[in-house]
Amino acid sequence: MNYLSAGQDPRVMTIKDWYVVSLITMIPLVNLIVLTYWAIQDPNSYKKPSLIAYSRVSLITAVISMVIFFLFAGSEIMNLLERLQQMQ
């Protein structure tokens, strides 16, 4: 008897649940709102603790990616401005 199957344990994410989550996270801006909503839920009271963990990791990854992007973009903009000043 498999008591951890998706039909018996409501906390287990099914393939359909993950598919819906992936569709929602493909929509710009909506994904940030929904992931933030899921991430701030209490894991003890919410039905899907794996969804909370996924949301938190996704938001952390997005923030780290944005920081790295802006660091590289900022350095490239500074290089461009220096080149423009040298041309004058």
C-alpha cells in the first residue's frame, strides 16, 4: 500500500499541479506576484510545502540573477561612457 501517492496525500504535488505552476511562472509580472504570494505562506498551514520551497528558491534565484545582470550592465555602461568621452 502506497500511502504517499498523490491521491491520498494532499500535500504531494501532482504532475498537473507542477504543469499549472510552470504555466503561471511563464507569464511576466504575474509570476513574480504569484511566487511572492506562495513564498510568504506558512509551510505548516499551507497544503503544499514543496510549492513554498520552490517559490522561495525561484525568487532567490531571480534576485541573484538580477544583481549579476545589473553589475555586468553597469560595468558595460561605464565602459561605453568612457569611450564616448575619449572620442570627444
